[in-house]
Amino acid sequence: MGTTTLDTMLPQYGRTIGAYIGSFTTTTNIGSGTSVISTGLTDTGFTNNDSLNDSFIRITSGNNDDVIRRISDYTGSSGTITVTGTNLSAESGSVTFEVYRYDPNQLVDSLNDARVKAFPRLYREINDRTHTSSFYQNRFARPSTIRPHHVRQIFLEPRLDAKTFANNIVGTLNCDFENSTISTDWTASNITLAAEEETTAPDNFMVFEGTQSGKCTVSASSTATLLMTVPSGTNYVGEEINVGIWVYSRTASRVSAAIQLDSNSVSVGSTHSGSGWERLTHTLVADGVSSSIKVGVSATSGTAFVFYADNMLATAGPSEIPQSLGIPVEVWREEGDNIRVVEGLSKDRNLLVRGHGILSSVSSGSDTMEIDGEQVHLLYNIAAQSFFQGDIDSFDSSEQTEALRRWAHFRNREAEGIGQMSPLALLRTVA
């Protein structure tokens, strides 16, 4: 799925509705004041005093990146913009900026409104792996990122065995926590590592595979790591390192898969949702490695808590962590905020739930929305209606005709349906 940043969308959208004036570069460094100077403005033809008054400037690089201000005065002879508000931060070099006829904050608001109004014609494809199957369990929470009635497919994914997978670069180490001395090959910081033993009748759900998992007790108010050193790590300089590890946690937003190059800061992936067993993954390019690559898990500082880890797999070179091909689950239905799977499921499998989610919101320039190509134009057409609706509601009768004409133009463009996404195929047999 392609993505587009707000830095790209905002000028495109601005041009669509006639709000975008242009992009420029400062020719005099911004000082700690309220002036922005660019001879590019005069070169483009803005030579008359006050011609940009009451327009808006959006700075797109440097110390003032993403700052938006109204232009209170413009001097055409020098290309000097004076902005309202407090002093800008001083810059040591040239920066880029954009000028708009309308407040960019309002344009961003209309884009965020449009992503909701456009659903499900425009959607974010969700591939959620936060559930793990168990015997006699047939009810699962619908992933919160998937909108109600928009679950489309469910697959049961077998796990890859960490010890037998040939391309696991830590496969010769205690990556499955089965060693009789559980701490072998693992280095813990602010984590107490202990063996969690498998039992039967009842089954110990905390052991995901084999006879042991790692019970990890995180100390309070400390960032914690549990890392394993990749053998001959310098062999993988410049390669993409992928790590995947199964983690059980009922504490959300604290645990992540982690990679550390040499003694650099630990790089982490997305945090655990707190829903039980999840396969956490992370990717990092091993640029400039001089001594070691370490892989494992990291936990943020906070209150003490316990999580369990099992079956870690790491690869070097491929663009993502390997994943087994899933088996379709066909007999299921949505029940409120839950999914009920009617057919029996094998134990300890990843449950892949695919569906439609609302596009991500954007606020800063680097934020991304999960659309590209023709899809953005449908978003802009819907956003423009939201934006010009405000004019219709606020203008007097003499101006409403023009506002209605602009609104109707974008309504008609929306009705053409250009950019509308096809839904994910529904894979389900009605129970």
C-alpha cells in the first residue's frame, strides 16, 4: 500500500482548490524576529507592497519546520514577509517555505475530515496479528483498527520453528528459551529472566512452543532490554536485519522487538497491544557495524510488570521477517465488537485478521496517509466540499452563489468516483 506525506499532499490539495501560491527558499537567514526574506518572491512577480497581506506562510524545514503564521505585512521591493505572533526561531541557513491564500491548518482539518467521510471508498488495509489461537477458543476481539462490519478475511498462520529454520542467524543460540540454563546467550538489563515450564492438564498457556519460555520480570521505572548477540555480526554490514519474537503480555504499549548495532541506542518496533501472544517484529539496516548486532526485546520505563517471550527468529538480507502461508478460516461472523469463529482452530497459531480501517490522520509534515496516485484526488474532492461548506454557511447571500458553485464542482468530481478503492475480497462462509 502506498503512502503520501502531508508535505506532499498539502501543496497538491492547495493547488486543487486555488489556495496554494507557491514554494520559496529564504535568501536571508531567519533571525529571532518575525521576518522571512526571499528574493524568490520578487523574482516570481510579487513586487507590490502588501500583495501577500493576510495570506499564510508555512515553513517546511529548519528550526521552524511546520510553523504556520498569518502574513501581516509584505514589502515587495525586498521580498520581506512579516508574520504575526511571537518571534520565530533563528536559523543558521536557508529554509524552504510555502505561501497559501487560506490557513493551512484549516486545509489540514478538511483533509482529516475527508478521510473519515471517504471510508470505505478509501481505506487503510489492516493486517492484524494480535491474536493467537487456542483449543476451544472461538471468540476474539475485533481489532480496533478495523471498522465494525469491515472484517474481510481471516487466516490461521503456522509458526516457523526458530531452531530448524535454516536462515535464522541466531538459530545456533538459545533463541527458543529451551536451554536448561535459561539465561544462556541472553543479556538482561533491568529484567529478571527465569524459565517458565510447560505443564499439562491444565496446559500452561505461557509456553508458546516446546517445554519452556522466558518469564521476564521488568523492574519499575527503568528502561529494560533482553538481547542476544548475533554470531559474526560484522558479516552482515549494510544488510537489512529482521527480528521476530513471540511475546505474551497483558500490559499494553510497553514491549517491542529490538535491535542494537554496536553500542548505539536500541532501535525498537511497534509496541505490544496487551492482548496476549503476539509476534513482535522490527527491521533495521546494519549500516556501519564495527563490532556487534544484538536482537531481542525492549520494555519502556514505568511500573514493574511481567511478560513472556518465546521462539525468536532473525534474518539478514530479506526485506521482511519470514511468515508462514496462512490457511483460510471460512466459517466466522462479526458479533458486535467480537469475531466468532465457528470452526475449530489449532493451538498456538497466529490469527491474521484482514479488513478495512480509516486512513490515518495527519498533522505534521512528515505524517503519512495510506493513499497515493489517483486515490489522493478523491480525497481532495471530498475535502474541498468540507472546506467550502464553511463558506456557504458563513457568507451572506451575495457571496453564497460563488461558494455553492465551488462546492458543487467538487461534489461532481467526487461523483465521478475516480480513485475509489476496490474492497478486499470477502472470504467467509455464513455459519
